[in-house]
Amino acid sequence: TVISAPAGKDWIRCRFVGGASVEIRSSEVKREELPGGYYVGDIVFSKVALADSEGTLAIGDRGSVIGPCPGDRGKILCRFAKHAWASMLHDQLDPELAGGYRIGDIVISKVDLDDSGAVLIGDRGTVVGAATVNGSEQLLCAFANHASASLFLDQVEHELPGGFRAGDIVLSRIDLKENSGFTLTIGDRGTVVGPSPVAGKIDIRFRAGDWHLYPCAVNREVPSRWHIGDAVVSKIAKADGEGTVAVGERGIVVSAPAGEDWIRCRFVGRASVQIRSSQVKREELPGGYHVGDIVFSKVTLTDSEGTLAIGDRGSVIGAGPGDRGKILCRFEQHAWASMLPDQLDPELPGGFCSGDIVVSKMVRSDGGGTLAIGDRGIVVGASTVACGKQLLCTFAKHTSARLLPEQVEHELPGGLRIGDEVICKIFDKGVYCRTAIGARGTVVGVSAKHRSEKVLFSFDGFLVELYPTNVERKVATRYHVGDVVLSKANLSGAVVIGDRGTVVSVAPGQQRIDCRFVNSTSVSLLPDQVELETLSGGYRVGDVVFSKVDLTDRDGFLARGDRGVVVGAARLSGDRVLCKFANHAWATMLPEQLDRELPGGYRVGDTVISKVDVTHSNETVAIGDRGIVVGQSHIPAQLLCQFGEHSCVSLQPEDVDAELPGGLRVDDVVTSKIDLYSCNGTLTTGDRGVVIGRSPSQREEKVVFQFGTWFGYLDLQDVDPEVPSRYHVGDLVISKVHLADGEERVAVGDRGIVISIPPGQERIYCRFGSFASVGWLPGQVERQLADFLNLDNRN
């Protein structure tokens, strides 16, 4: 180990194993080669996700090698931004290649490689390794027609996540604030600088400085700028010494100097021609698409290149190779999807997509019908008038409303709206960050993936895509245009307490809201001067509910136990409420057909396990007793539970654990028994996963599981529980050993219950009859799952 290295000297002092320190010339030693051929100081990228006491690590995170791993010479010690001492196997790392590239990066050729046409300007390839030619570092890239092309750094351009390129002009879709005080607001204009050291992000320079953001946090400003490889069509006829170009002739950009109005294009069969950027237009692909257009998939697809789900958001990158009737698109989980135009939906003005639910922010009456503030409708396409800048929407009383994006508000899955504050209900082990139970976040917008099912949230500046069932909305944290409210104040006689109105505009920061009341008076109010209207059955807009009935009609289907949200009062029946469910957008329900979501996400009829000993009215509820949720307690934020024939007991949600179908508990480990290909990914027999919670639909039969990146619900027969996988307070166990302590004895086969678990689960506390024993090792008892093992664990 080097212990002294004077600056400017050729001598260094080193200490060798078993000897004293020695002064030696630097040319007489070499750096120690670590496993995998790495050296101290090498830049690396993680190929795995990791979380421990030292920090967190995501796939693609960039770090540096700091030495061999103490105690395990087969590993390498690395430092990452969020993990200071990561002990890694060499095959868990990818080296940083020349120019900051890494294996798997997408590149675009800026040159014709040879006369055979194997690689042409604009072709997209993948970095597969490094090469050295005559002492110069090169990248080894694989293209569709060339398996291993060696290219210099200036011969390729990096295509960043989301299909962005350095120099693209973008607009922010989110509000963010750093601890340093720098802020980023929706609509801020920035320039893409390059890749980010954080996996999946891009480095963007805004006026307030550089921000590392996910592609879904920005929109490309179109037109942004030309790039080498862009397909163009000439808008003029030109003839000079460089060649002849006709109107409508197709070409490709071969040079696009930054800041210049001139670009150089190569047209079909012609030499390259210098032409003004205003004299060409982007080539129109089948279906009227252009390179750079944002699209949404209308189909599912799984092949060797990746997976694609309905609603996935991607970008057009060119014409389909070998089939000019198709379009080549890039999606997050599929880099080279060749699609027919009718398999895609274009992104409409304002970032909308066909099928999105919207809320009107304006009043209109014309030949198409009538429209009121707060009416809910569906986007069916883009209007052909006003240069395509309007949306074509259908409402209950207006079948063809043409509206500007700012005249409607997007209602997201679960009835959420942008700006809503939420509380996370799950621990999500995401690739890029983690969200903990109880974390507070804000709704940012639609999910780039699973658009019709998930929502994009911001937790402490990190963007996370979650199902609406994974969060709890903080009711009345903010108002939205279209909310129905009741006045809580008398205002100059025009509005009295109890008057019913509609929110028509909201001032920035929710400092004041403008409401229009039944008498057509528009009044500016403070938020605490109104409250959301109470609907039939005492429900309010935003309340989470569960269906108690099955329903099938032209608007969708509904199963008993499906979870939804109240979106308003039914138009034609004052005793009903309008609800939105995952598979039914406009369900008109009687109050007795619904159950409320209770504190902790529980509902009436859920089975729970007590985690505490409680004495109530001379009756005792013990740890491990199983009970039923019968309603909400008169004590705020508590559950009313009944255990056997005991009286009902009020308990905090954290005093009980939910027993899921099959006797499973959250965080139990299971093994898949099936192969499954779905929009969430691929699941293979033998994969190990964990229990996340109850299914939002078919609540009594299915459970939500997470297997790596696959997330969804399965039937119980599709998994095998690992017993023991982990222990919980209230678990029933059987002793596997004899134990004696004074007069108290536990024999092999005795049945007991877990009453406490110290941190780390090194030991567990169990109660066997009157004997409360400490210091049990998990291997000295065996956990029982009643429904899987056909044991009656309630006696």
C-alpha cells in the first residue's frame, strides 16, 4: 500500500505485506489488479439493485472503485452517490467506456461505415464493448446490419433515455425545489446536456442550473432542433454544383451545426446538399407520424427486444426497417418496437391521449349540447379545426365538444388530480428510489407506463409511479375546478351557509378560490369558508369505496370488493353517487351498494390479527387473536373490531395486522407456480416474490405480489408460500424443540404464538400457554399457515 507520494517526485514509499515500509521508484510498481480486471479509480455502473444499512443502489447507478473488499478478496469495494461502501462482485458491475458510455447505451451513427451500406448515417445501434485501434479508444457497437462495428467517439451520438439527444429544448412538467433554494416550475424551458450519473435520468440545464430528471418529467419542445440522422422532406426545388433536389424529395440530415440555420442533408440518390433548416420539414411516416412524436401503445407485445403494454408511452424514431408501412418506436421497456399506425395513439394537445377522463373548466351551450363546469367527459381525439390544437371530447350532455387543453383538467386513475397531496400506504422497492409507508407526496401527472392504471407522484423530489390504491388522498388538501362545495359562511346576503356551488377557478397556492353558487353569483372565498359537498349516504368526492355488488353494463363491469373512488352526485338520481372503478368509469351506485374504506385501508369484513393485549369490559383480547373489522370506531382514526364472541374493541390500525386470503401476511415470501406474460412484465415458475397486500379487486380471493419488477395480483393456487419465510406478531407456531425453565416446559409439537420480534429477527418471543419464553431462534419453531396447510388456527 502506498503510504507516501510526494508531489513531483519519482519516488514513493510503500508498505508491503509482512515487511517494513520501502522507498521505491513509481516505475518499479504497478497498480494492483482487482477481480474482473478493475483498478482503483475506475468508473463503474451497477448492474444490480441493493439496499442495506450503508445506503441504496439502483441498476445503472454510476460510481467508482475504491479498493478490494476487506475480508473478501473476491469482491470489489465501490462508492456510489447513495451508497458509500458497496461490496460488489465484478460481474455485478459494468465498466465506463470511452466517452462516458456504458454497455447497452443506444447510439446513432454519424458516418457511413463502409461502401457496403452495412452502417449508414442515422442508423441506431447498441454499445456492446470497447475496442482499441492503433492506440485510440473506440466503441464496439452492434447495428441491425453489422454485428460488431468499431467507431470513434466523434462518429456516434448518444441517444439518451426517452429518446432525447444533447441540445434538445424541453419544457418542465413538474414543480421541484432543492434544499439549496433552487426551484423548477412547470413550463420552465431547458436544454438537454447529456446523460445523468443517476440511472434512467438525463442532465438538463435550466436557468436555475442543472437538474437531473427522468424523461417523463419534461416534454420536448417541437420543433426543438435538428439532429444527424433525422429524416426530412425538401420543401423547395434546388439545383447547384452540389446536386439537384426536387420538392418532396426524401433525405436525411448528415450535419447539423449547433446555432446555425444551415444543415447538410443527403437526398435519395444525390450528394449531400447544404440547405436552410426552414427549407425542409420532418418526414411524415405512415399514419401521419413524424420522428420525435410521442405515442401510446394500443397493444401488448413481448419479444426478444422487450415488453410492451397497452398505454405505454414512447417516441417515434423512424420508419420500420424493411417495412415502410410500419413505424419504429422506442418505449421504456422496448427499444425497437416496429408498429403499425393503428397500433398507436398519438399524444394529443396538452399531453392528453384518447380515452383520458377530463373535467370541464368552462360553460358552453351550442349545437352539440350543453356543458357545465365540473362535467366529466372522455377525450376521443384531436379536433381538425384550430390547427389541431384542440381536443375533441364527449360528455353526457355534449357529444362533440372542441376544447383547448387549458379548458379541461385531467382526472387521473383513482379520481386523483394533479396537485393532490397523498400519503403512501406501501413500502415500494423501486428501481430508482424507495417510498416508505406514511411518506407524503404530491400527484404530478399521468404514468408514462400503465397510463390507465398508475399515477406519477413526487416524493421528496423523486418521481414514482404507483397504483392509486397504494396511496391515500388527503381530503380537501386542495380544491380543483369542478369540485362541488357548500358554503360555511354568510357573505353579504348573496351567499348563505349551506348554499351549494361549484369551484370555477383556483388562485395559485390555493390562497383563494372562486365559486359559482346556485343563484349564479361568483364569489371569491378562502378555502376554509367552504367544504366539499356531502353526497347521499354521507359520502364526499374523493372518498374511497368498495363495491358490495356485481354489475355489468355498457360502461364496464364491476365485481364485489372492487375498490373505487366517489367522483360526484348522480345526475338523474339524487339518492345515488357517481363512482369510478378500474373497470367501470361511470358507476351510479346506491349508498347501500358501497362500503367505505376505513382507517389503515381496511374495510368491513376484513380479517385482522391483534398485535396487542387488550382488556375491555372484563374481556381480554390477546396477541394473535383473530377478529373481524365491523366498522369505524367513534374514536377518530380507529377501527371497531370484534374478536370471537367478545364485545367490539376500538383499535389503532397499527395494533392489528391484516390476514390476507390463504392466511398470508404482508412481506411473506412466496414462489411462483406459473408462467405469466402481462403488461407488468414476465413471471416465471420458480421466481421468488413477496406479498404486498390485498388485491384492489376480487379482494377476498386474490393477493398483490411483487416479483422483482413484476407487480400484480394472483390467485392463491398460483403461488407456494415459503414456510417459514418470516415471522409476524400473532403468528401461530409449533415448537420443534424441548425447552424447560423451572416448572415451565415446552415440548416438541406444542402450539404457541409469536408475541414480539426484536430488530433483525435474530430471536423471537413466543407464548406457549402461560409460558412466555424469550430467546427462541426462528429455526426452533415452525410457522403455520391455516388456509394453505388446512389447520384450524383459531382454537
